[in-house]
Amino acid sequence: MRPKQPRKRRLSVYLEPNLLVALEERAARRDHSLSMIAEAAVAAFLSPDDGERREAAIAKRLDQIDRRIARIERDQTIAVETMAMFVRFWLTTTPALPEPQAAAARAKGFQRYDAFLAALSRRMASSSRLARELAEDIASTGPTTDMER
């Protein structure tokens, strides 16, 4: 008959004082023995699944970042296209002014531009965004077509 082997074997380790204090505090908070906490830590360290879990968590985070970047690119494309359409429309529909009126128009343009910058600054400082408001307006009324204008 073979002698019974103990279920667990003893291991003596040396820990830095601050690490031992942290281990004792964790064991006290969880109401577990030092051996149980140390055993769980070693098991987690040696577990092959630990690396896979970390990799899966990183991959999930990268996917979220990728989706956010794609949304930013889409929003930027919409903003650039909107601005380009406006500029093309404005340039093709606004007639050139005769020289006597051009100076007054330039002066008025500078005033309007300053007012525009002030309004833009206020809007950027607030939490309200025009793109969000436009999306809400379109959702509530539905998009219009060129035929409806």
C-alpha cells in the first residue's frame, strides 16, 4: 500500500515587503488565506488563457476605436462635401458687383465674417452641434428632393 500524498505541497517564497503587505490586505478584504490568494495569483499568471483573454480584450478595444475613427472620417467627408456644395452654389449664383458697390460689400463682408466667427465660437463652446440638429430635423421631416423645392 502506497502512502497517501498530501493534496497540496508546501512552497516557501520570498516577497518584497510592500508586495507582502498588498497580499495581506487583499486576503483580509476577501476574507481568504494568504495561501489561497497567492495560489490564485500564480494560477492566473501561469494560465494559458490569460494571454488569450488579454488579446481578446485588446482586439475588442481596437475594434471600438476603428469604428469611432470610421465615424469621424464619415462625418468629416460629409462636412467637406457640404462646404464644397455651398461654395459652388454661392459662386455660381452670386453675380459680381460693380466697383462702387464692391467696396461697401467688402466692408459689410468683413463685419459679417466677424459676426460669423463670434457665433461659431459661442456654438463650439456650447454642447449643441449643428450636425446633430440637422440630423434630428431630417429625421422628423424627412429629406427633401430637388423636385420639392
